[in-house]
Amino acid sequence: MSQEIPDDQKISDEDMLNQINTFLFAGSDTTALAMTWILYHLTQSPDIQKRLREELLTVPENDDAYALFQELDQLHFFDNVVKEGLRLVSPVHSTLRVAMHDDEIPLSEPVKQSDGSVLWSVRIKEGQIVHIPMEGFNLDRASWGQDAWEFK
């Protein structure tokens, strides 16, 4: 609806409806899955569960949903528990993207190929599909430490 966005960059009504369907159907499953795993991990971590309960009990009762959500936004431990749950058991394990133009993706470490040459980056071409393994990133011990697979 914005007048500042060129017409060729605006999303069509049909595409908008398709996105809404995606959010409603896919979003409900991923949210339910994330909540299930977070609750499971809390059952396995009584100290974290206790600390979270104590923080949640600081929120005053309020019939105003907006005010309640503002209070919840201030709960740092609650935020950390949710983020840790999503990191450990991501409801979306990976995603695919299509390169919009030729590009080069730098590597964090060089890769020695069988011919002895060393790669410092990977070239991708416009239209190429790129797999993004979020689960692998989230559980990588080199990034998160040796206890990367633990709920902390």
C-alpha cells in the first residue's frame, strides 16, 4: 500500500494471501513444536525452571494484554530461555534460498581440496539454490562450545 515503493516491488494481493496461509498453517506447527521442546527442556533443568518461575512471578497481574506483553518484554531470563530453546531444537532445521545475483560466500576456515588447492570462499551464480542448515549452525561446537547440545 505504500506509495514510496515502486509497483514492480510491491507484493500482489494473491501473494499476500498465500503468505498469510503459510504463516497460519506452518506457523502454528512450528510454534507448538518450539513450545513443546522448551517445556521438555525445562522439565530436565529444575534450576532453570525455578529461576524462570521466579522471574515470571514478578509480572503483575494485568487485564490489559498490551501492558502484559510490555512487562513480558522486560523479562531477560525468559527471553534467554526461549532463545536457547529455539537454538537447541529449531522448529525449522534448514531453509533454501535462491541467489538473486552472482556472489561469493567467504568461509570461516580454508578448505583444502583433493587437488591441493585451498578455498577461502565459495562462488555462487544467480539462480543457484543455497541450502542454509540452521540446525547445524545452532549446534556447532566450534561456535557454541563443547556443551553446544545442552540446554543452558
